[in-house]
Amino acid sequence: MKKIKENRNYTGIFICCAMAAVLIIFCFLVFGIWKEYKDAIINNQKKQMLLTTQSMGENLKVFIEGYQADLSTIYDIVDDNYKKTGTRDWSIISQYVSNHKRFVYDVIVEDTSGKLIKSIKGYGVEKTYSVTAISKSEQFLQCKLENGDLYLVLKRNLPDIGSISIVINERSYYKSLVSNIRLGTNGYVVIKDSKGIILAHPQEKQWGINVITGRKKMFPGVNLNSLEQMIDKQNRGEEGVSEYYSYWWVDPGVPEVKKISAYSPAHIGDGFLVVSAVIDYNDIYIPVATGFFKLGLVFFCAMAIVLGLVIYIGDLRVQKRKDTEEIAYLLELNKILEEIHQSEETIAHQQRLQIMGTMTGGIAHEFNNLLTPIMGYAELLMMDLPERSENYENASEIYEASAKAKEIIQQISSLSRKNMETAFKNLHGEKVIKRAIKMVSSVCPTNIHLNEMITLQEECFLGNETQLNQVILNICVNAIHAIGHKEGTISISCQTVDREELAQYKLSTLPEGWDHYIRIDVEDDGEGMSDEVLKQIFDPFFTTKKNGKGTGLGLSLVEQIIHSHKGYVFAESTLGKGSIFHLYLPVNEQKEREDQIQLEAGGPVLRIMIVDDNPKVLRLLEKNFSRLNVPLISCMDFDEARRVLKEQGVDAVVTEQYVKGKSGVDFCMSLQGPYPGVIRILMTDRVTKELIEAKKRRMIDEYIDKPVSDSSILKAVKNFKDLY
């Protein structure tokens, strides 16, 4: 016995030493991994920021070059008229400002002494803050006009006149092309000239000041030594990324922080501007540290569990009752193997779901390409054939069958589609409600009867159909549970009501902006709810079901979705008699038009370019647009499209999301600078968050679901033109 105790003591000492050695090695290993991980993440972020500044610098260069070309065009037109008539007619200026009012505020003509000759707004230059020489005759300026506002000015000196300048609305330029770039929580993009004068900054009161001397005057006592070193590099035209200490100028109290700035020169002729992207160092460091800490904590716990298990097994091995210990060990091992087996099945199931999602997305894409010519040519045949003829009926059958196939493909595509909370569309109320009722009927048991009464006409609302389906399904599932196994009825009715009906619910103020609402009533004759329960049904995690039978999130999600649709949800219930839910959704007064968009007689002729690498789709669209007398230019790749755009002008460009492996979003974004007036529309198999973000940042103007038709393209173009 004494020897056994001594062996146990030696074993314990050995295990403690082994644990200490493992812990020390683990700490060194964790520190090394942390340092490499942190440096890799931060360096990758720096590279992304530098790419952002380079891209914005190139866009700024293209933006200025476009207005240089406009200056040349304006002067050439005026000069040609002068040679013919002997007088200078500046009426072209008014037309130019009107056509480019998105960014152009005015065009100013001055004589050699600086006296104002011509201006649409009537304001001359009061003070100049920044001068960047493009060439001997051209300058890019930041000036304050006589109305007191700052503007960017592209000026060209003319020996026979004086000068002509395009005045660019600095606020519109910054809001449209700069302020949408988000970097962390407080980050932003700033544009300066080569002398450090701020041209664009989130805080407008810093426009026109020197980034160092101006801020010292605005914020006395700040230490800008670190910032001065970086600004000196920028003023020399260097490109790079720097870490430095500065302040958040737009925050109250101007707190001092550590920042990361990526900067790149945008060369315009002989001079250059500096594009700088700034981010809080903690926006990168803190998430990295938090994630690594959690990962390390999990790993440390796992190591502790493993070491504890080793100690336990080691202690069992020195005990005399080997048979009992072996049985306990086998039971523990069997439990672990069962858990591993269950985990493997779960992983395999998730992998199968992922493969199915990927396959459905690819299948939807291929079928959309096939359905487009089928539906299009069937429709053309129906137009050319006499009604009630046998061939007309055959073509109609083809069209109806392909339309049903289109609906099936859209349902299949939704399996691989992420929840798009922000993807709101103009939805036909009656169609959406009927589809939701059809979905409810598929889960309704035989003891429950489902009644519907829809009295809508052509009312539409803005919303997300997936979310609305979820709302109605959640309410109906609760009704099914309330009825249970007895015979019962669920009634769904829908009608249009006036805004004043909401007054009965004693809202603090009646909603403005909508005159009519679609009211959806879902009523059941289940067990009902007491007043106490009714007050809490929309609270998260509140449930009356037994443990494990409900999460308490269904009705909370219903309220959240309805409110996001600018609607209202109310519930009434009587214990023992049943419940009724009232859903109010605002009516969009613009009716959904499924009929073909007709062009206005005598109106301007639209010029549309289609970019798609599928020749069958192009041939079909060419025939349809030819029938509508709409000029259509078709291209098979982006290079061909750029050549056509350079040689001919178009009103809209409609492109496939990917053409020969190249991104349609990138192509549309490249048109923003040289062709600001062209409408850019993307054809897509499925809507993704990236696509919605691209539209939000104005990389594209609109997107439409495939398969496409001439009417869907014209509708998208017209809706965008009406909007702007």
C-alpha cells in the first residue's frame, strides 16, 4: 500500500510538471499566432483601403477629364458661331447647365480682367482657396462665389475672351460619390490639393482650410506632429498607408485617437490631388482582438478538458479495480463516439443543403436563359396569328406552360436565396395574399377548414414577399396550435380601407403619406387568449406553450416585419372563442402594370444597349424592340459595348450580371464617370445583398429579375426616368 501511495505521488508531480510545461508552450504559441493573425488582418485592411483610394482617385481623374471635354465642346460651339455671325452666342451655357444639373451649378465667362461676362446664376467668384494647375491654360480651383457657398471650379483661360469655367456643386459631388464610402464606425474619405487645402471632408466647415494650419486655428491646443509627417508625404505626391495619432474632428470634444490613413495621388495634368481614406485603428484592432480572445478561450477550455480527462484516465490506470475502470472507460468512449457520429451526420446534412443551394442557383440561371426565348417567341407568334385559330391556341399553350415553368424556377431559386430584408418591391396585393394562403393550406391539418375572402382590385404595396409569407404563416401556425385536434376554422379575408379606420386603435397620430391601407384579417375559433396574455404576445421570447414547443419569437417577428413595411398589426381575442389578427399595409398608389409598356407618341426615342453573351436572348430582344420601333444595340461583351458607347450615345445600358466571366457591376461602375447620364440596369437570376448594396451606392441604377422581356426592360427604364 505504501508503495502504491508513493507511485501516486510521483504520478501527480509528473502530471503537474507536464501541465506547467504545456501551459508555457501554449502561451508562447498563442502569442505568436496572435501577432501573425493581427498583422495579417491589419495589413489586409490597409491594402483594401489603398485600393479604395486608388479607385476613387481614378474616378476623380475621369470626372475632371469629362468636364474638360465639356469645356472644349462649349467653346468650340461658341467659336464656330462667332466665325459665322461675328457675335458670341452663349445660349449653349443655359442648355448645358440644365442637362447636367446633377453636378453642374453654373458656367461662368469672365473677361481678361476677371469681370463677369456671362453666368446663369449671376454670381461671380468672390475668393479662391485652392489652385491646382492642370496645364498652362487650365486650372482646378476651389472658390467661394458671391452667394457665399464653396464650389469646385474647372477654369480654362482663353486669350481672345478671358476665361470660361464650369462650376461644380461640391455638396452634390461629395454626397453622391464620396460620402457613401463607409470605413468602420467613424471613418471617412477626404480630398485635398497638393498644398494640403481640404476640398472635401465630412465636416463642411473644414472645406477650404489648410489641413494643418487651418485646424490649429479651429482647434487650439491640438498636437498635430504625427499628422504633419503624413501630410508632408501626401504633399510630395507619395502613395502609401500610415498609422498616426490625430483627432475625430466631427465628434464632440474632438477626442484624440490612433488612425490609419491610406492615401493616393490623383494626377490631373501637371498637378495632382490627394485622395485619403481614414479609419479608426480600434475599428480593426478591437474586433480582431475580441474574436481571437473568444477563440483562445474556447481552445483553452478544450485544452483544460483534455488535460482533465488525461488526469482522470491516468488516475484510473493506477487503481486496483481494473475491470470496473475498463467498463467505465468503454462507456465514456462509446458516448463520445455517438456524439462524433451525430456531429458527422449534422455536418453531412449541412453539406448536402449547401450543395443543393449551389445547384438550384445554377439550374435557375440556365433555365432562365432557356425560358427567355421560349416565352418571347411564343408571344410573337400569338401577336402574328389570328385569335381562336388552332395555331394561336398552340402558341398560347406554349406561353402558359413556360410562364408556369418561370414560377417554378423562381420557387427553386428562392431555396438558394438569402433572406433579403431590404429587398422591397412593388407587389400585387391579391396575388401575394393568394400565394400565402396556398402555402398555409399545405400545412393545414384535415380537421381545420381554411376559408378565404379577398375583395382587392389592383391594389399594390411595397414590401418583401418572403417576409409577408412568413408573417401570415406564423399567425396561421399559431391558430392551428390554438385549435388543436378539434374541428375548427381559419378565415383569411382581405380588403382596402381608408386611413381613418386606424383611428379606432387610438394611435398617437394618424400616419401621413398613405390614404388607403390593405387590411388582412386572420381569424380562428381556437381556445383564445386572456387579456393578460394578449398584452404580451408581441414580446420577444413570450410563449404559452410547453418547454421545448415554442421559442416565443413568432409574433415578435410578425410585429417587426409589419413595422418595417410601415404597417400596423393589432390582435383581439376572447378566451374560449378564438382570436383575430388585423394587419394593415399601406397601399402604393402606383398600380402594378403587367401589360406591356407603351411609348408615348411624339416623345423622345429611347436608345437602349443590351449586353449579353447569349445570342438567342439578343435575337429575341432585337425582334421585340424592332416591333416597338425602339432602337436597340446588342453587344456580346463589355469591350464591344465600350466601343459602341464611345462612338454612339445611348439612354440606357442593360447588361447580364456576368458576361464571359466578367462582372456587370464593375462594368456599370466604370460608366459612372464618363457617361453620368446613362441609366445602368443589371439582369440577374437572384437578388443578393451585394447587388442591393451596389444599387444603394449608385454603382448600378436598377436591377431586374430574369427571364427578361422588352416590357420589363422598358418598365425599369421608365420607372428610373420618372424617379429622377
